[in-house]
Amino acid sequence: MDAAKAITLSRRTLLAGAAIVGAVGAALSTVPAQAQETAPETGPAPDLASLPRVKVDLVAPPFVHPHDQVAVGGPKVVQFTMTIEEKAMVIDDYGTTVQALTFNGSVPGPLMVVHQDDYVELTLINPETSTLQHNIDFHAATGALGGGALTLINPGEQVVLRFRATRAGAFVYHCAPGGAMIPWHVVSGMNGAILVLPRNGLTDAAGKPLVYDRIYYVGEQDFYIPRDENGDFKTYDSPSDGYEDMRAVMLGLVPTHEVFNGAVGALTGDNALTANVGETVLVVHSQANRDTRPHLIGGHGDNVWPGGKFANAPDVDLETWFVAGGSAGVASYRFLQPGIYAYVNHNLIEAVELGATAHFKVEGEWDPDLMTQVAAPGPIV
């Protein structure tokens, strides 16, 4: 990209972000301070100074930081720090490389876990090594474009955002710096999820406590990689260098890759998710941009919140469930047989040809009552 185009792109991003911040800032200035501090879904705001503060170190998906399934004590201020990282990432076995935009260096960004009525306090850092403005829009938050209007930061800046987690469920977060930058940042990898657990923990469809032995976070990502005149995927030296070419592919609405956790095979082979027979596993599955249809081959969704919202009773015994683009679904399953289970987007073209497949490797004893091979393959009798 030449210097003039780079300046134009940077200016367009800046103006879009500034317009959002200015409009929302003006709107906030007309609202009484007391109203701004009140979350009507849960009553008056407590004295923040009296609340305990807990610092949490985030971990890269598919893993999730330690947390209590049932809240201990009253609401807390839960403090997270995320650093934006623009980095080259290889996304398939052929060496295809994308100039990824990431939260904490992973695609998706880390899963944050809090409880309803907790306060999420995020320090977002955009290091000097970045080339672009970034921010964060929490679908779990109320007002200011999910916080996006209050978090737009240039390279070399940081910002601290606090919001009250008033609704229980799984929610997407993503970068949304304004205009055409929004979809480009999202499909370049800049998205993740937050899990807001009910204070008393999860319950199944019968209202009984649902306790999980393991939790995994699967972030589904669509990539749109330009090709050269020979049909080979192109590479670029920086995110901005590939913007115009990538946008042209994006406007076709057909991804070149549809992957779990940033790359083809990121959750298969040596990276397969693990469990044991008899364990209940909770899977949080997000897709910030496109609809998806998770399915566990050889298993089921015992309890499923397709929209990820725990105010609703879960669906039970699902074979496949639907997660709308821009949302996160939650499903639990108690594994009953050992072996390899494929967890896929059941648009099988996207699963097999584009990469949206993960594996669970489950250890334990086989139960022949549930399945048995009555006769091995042989000549037709």
C-alpha cells in the first residue's frame, strides 16, 4: 500500500471512530449521573468502593481460566487485562498466512468468566507496535455501543472500561472501530466471548444444578484470503497492505476458510480436546459474524442454550443446534463412550472442506449395551 492510501485508510478509521465516540459522548452527557450508574435489571448500583476486587489472568482458548461455578459471596469487581496484538498467523496446512488482528494474541480472544451482577473491569492495551486503532464492543454490556464508543485507542494507548454484568449467558465481544473497519477487524480474528454465570450456577431443564467437570471455548472464525492470478493465497507485510484485496473477497460473502480457534486442525490431533467417560463437558461456541450449526458426532447436546442466555430453560437431547452470527451458544454433554468424537459445524462443506472441525479424545471403558458390532465386515452371505 502506498503512503497516500495508508494515510487515507488511517484517516477514515479515525474519523469513523471519532464520530461514534462524539455522538455517544454527547448522549451520555444528557443523562443524569445517577441514571448512568443504575442497572434496572438488577436494582440500584452498590457502593463500588466497598466491593472486593479480583484480578484474573486470562488463558488462551480452548482453555478457560479457573472460576467458581457458583458465586462465592456477593458481587465483585473482576479485573481483566487484554493486550491487542497484530500478528501473522498460519491458518492451514498449506502455509496460508493471514495478518491477524487479535485480543491477547489468539483467535478467538480469551473467554472471560464472571457471575451475574459482578462488574467487569477491563484494561485494554494497544501497544506502540500496532498499526491501527482498536476498541472493544461487549454484547453483554449496556450502553455506549457495548463500550465500543468509550474504548477507541490509538497505538501506544490503553483504556479502562467497567460495566455491570446484568444478564446471565454467553456473549460475544469484538473490535468495532467504525465503518468498514468493523467487519474487517472481526473477520481478521478480533473477537471472543464472555460467560456470565448465574450466581447460583447453571441448572438443567428440570431446574436441578448442572455441574460441569471441564469447560472448553470454541471460537469459530471465517477468513477471506485473497488469491493471486495463479489461484494461490496471497500474503501481505501488514494488515493494511491487504485491506482492499481482503475487502473485495469479504463482499462476496464466501469465506475461504471456516475454522475453529484460528486455524485448520487447531483442535484436532495432538490438540484434540480431552475428557473421560462419565464427565460432563461444557462447550461455549461463538461465531461473531456468521451463523453456525454445532454438532457432536457420536454424542448429543444434553442441555443446550442455542442463544447462550441462561434466563431461558435449556433445550434437551439435541442432535444439532443453531448459533446465530454475532452470538455464543452453550451446550453440555456427559460422555458415555470412549473414543474420538468429531465436533463440527454441520454445514459439512464448511466442516470438511473449509476446516470447521474439532475432536474430543475420550478415555474410559466401552459400554457394549450402547453400541456393539454384531458382525465384522466380510463377504456378503
